[in-house]
Amino acid sequence: MSHKVNTKQEFEEFICHHWNTVNEWIDKAQSGIPQPLTSSVDVRESKTKFAPVDHNMYPAGFNNVCSKDLLHCADRFREVFDKIKPGLNRVGLLPESHTKNKYYLDHLHHLKTTLESTDADVKIFSPDENLFAETGAHKIELESQSGHKIEIFKAQVMDGQFICTIPDVTFNFDVVVLNNDQSEPLKVDWKSIKTPVHPSPFVGWYKRQKIHHFMHYRKVANEFATHFGINPDLIQAHFSQIEQVDFETKEGLDILGDEVDNFLKTLPEGSSVFVKASQGTYGMGISVVSSGDEIRSMNRKGRNKMDVGKNNLKFTSVLIQEGVETIVKYDEAPAEVTIYLVNGKSSGGFMRANPLKGTQANLNSQGMIYRKFCISDIKQDCDHQIKEGVYSVIARLSVLAGAYEMKELMEQA
């Protein structure tokens, strides 16, 4: 099939010169379905394509976003808040429970400050008893890697509302911003909560599957490509899937290995594939292989890495994804781009590099470093920012797919 846009260079030029039209198409598609409040999308660029390789609805790297883009994020948050309730000004921020990670606390500080830039009063709180068990207190005070002070208040649910367990502290939230990916579900009856919660608590990793996300992305990417006459292979990584794999007992590893071999036959010679736990997050549950034998002969250490993830979440569903070999570099280290989005709008970004890894490896691993860059001022025909514009479009398509995924999961809740 012939397309108007057949090569990566043609695609870059198309996005540059049709920036407004492309984003209007995405805006229209997004208008028909609620978008996740927050998202991050990892985008890989190879010699031949751009492709999203991960989408997270509870991002944990706002500290890596440049200051100008954080102001842009605040404007987007305000737009959403005013739709929930004009003049909304009481925001609860519910974080992850791994508060010993001081870099996560840096992120939490920057996210809170960004939310406060909407002229809202923001309190960080958690109903997780374990978070407060060590001190027995109803409030914990922590310090981030950069020295920022963080206060987290203990909460309980009463009459469908989160209330503080300290009597003289009032929450009365207009909205709760959820920044907990629920690899291990919080002990909250979310259906009983009357306060709006964004992103939805029903799309945590206890329910989400990468496989389903990329199925939705394939549909979105193909529709987008058809509309604009673009070769769809320019904007997506091919994938396959295998269910009922147990890396601990080795059950299903032969079948997985066979599928890896079959999948590799569809790719150019010398390709690698990412074998990913379908529910993995934080870069966990990922192996990069170039043959099925690497799966079948995987040693105990490798199988342990693939068996369980954050909060001991057991992995049994596996995504096999085309390895998009990055051509992006930062200080000679292989890198990939992460775009942050608020309500489906690209609002910030950074580059993740890893000098300890190769161009086909998982860069979200030990040794990674970050470089901030601003994307707030991308405009049509702005050649010097053409790459940022392409990354933004790919990320927005990924979040549109995430919105369909979110709708599906909420209907099942």
C-alpha cells in the first residue's frame, strides 16, 4: 500500500508543517472520552521509526521536568479543576508508600508545588496504615534528596470522604490527585468515595495490562495514520503476547521462547525484542533478548527478575515487543525521551540516558541519568524543535489509547 508519508524524514517534516492540523485531530478524538489526569510516555526513536514503549498514568518524575513546563502543567491542571468545580481550591495528593526513596520525594515536592501554582491548597495524605506504623504518628515529616520538607497526613474514610486522623486538621477535598500506581491495591473501597479521584483508582497496575494498552494504541495509531496517509509502521512497535508463564517454575518458558523466535522472523535481521511483564512498572520485569534460546536457558537470577515486580506483584502475562534501537544520545550515552502530559496535552518532558547500557537495552534501570528540556513553545513550522514536536504527537496518541483502556477498566469495576 502506498502512503503520502512513507519515511521517517517525511513524517518529521509532516508533523512540523501540519502541527496545528495534527493536534486538532487528536483534540477532537480526545474530546469524546475522559483523559487520564496525568501521564508519562516513553518514546523511542530509531533510524526508521518513532514508537511509544511505555505509558504510565501515575508518573513519578515531575522533578525532572523543567520549571517553565511545570508552569504549563499548572495551567492544564487548573483547566481540569475548573471543569470539576469552578474555583476548586482544596486538593488532596495521595502518594506512593515507598517514601524512603528520596528521589520520589523530590518528585512529590515538585508535583505538590505545581498543583499549588493553580491557587489550590494542597495536602499530601495517605490511608495506608503501613506508612505510619514505624512512628505510630498521625503525620510524618520527611526530607527529599534535594532537602525539601514533605508532610504526609494519615487519613481514614468516613461517609465516603477522606478525613484526617488529626482532629484539628480539615481536609474537605474538592478533588483527590492519585499518584499511587497501586501495584498493591490500597485498602480503600473506591466505589464509596464521593470525592472525584483523578486519575481513576481503577486503572492501577493491579488491573492494567501493557498488552491491552498496546492493542488500543495499535488501533489509534492505525486510525491516525489512515486519516493522514501515513505509513503506520513509522509510529509503532510491533508486538505479540503470551499468557500463563511462570518464570519461577519455568512453566510456559518453552512456548514463550518459540514465540520469541517466530516474532523475530518478522523483524529485520539482527533485531532484538523486549520481553516485558504485562503488569510491570518502574522498569521492572523486562529482559532484552535476540533469540528464544535466551528465554529457554534463562538462569535463576534472570527468572527471578521476571517473576515478581513492585510490591511482589506476580507476573504471568508477557508482552513481546519489537526492540526499537535508539539513535538518541546524551553525552554519548544511549537515551530515550519521556513526555509528561496533563489531561492528554503534552506539558513537559525530559531525556533518560544510561551510560551503562546499549542502544537496544532497557534504559530505565540502574545507571540512568536525566536531562531536562522544555517543550511548551512548540509551534508549526518550528524546525529547531521538530523532534520535540514528533515526540509530543506520539505521546498524545499513546494517552488517547490509555483513555480507551481506562474507560474499559472503569466499566469493569
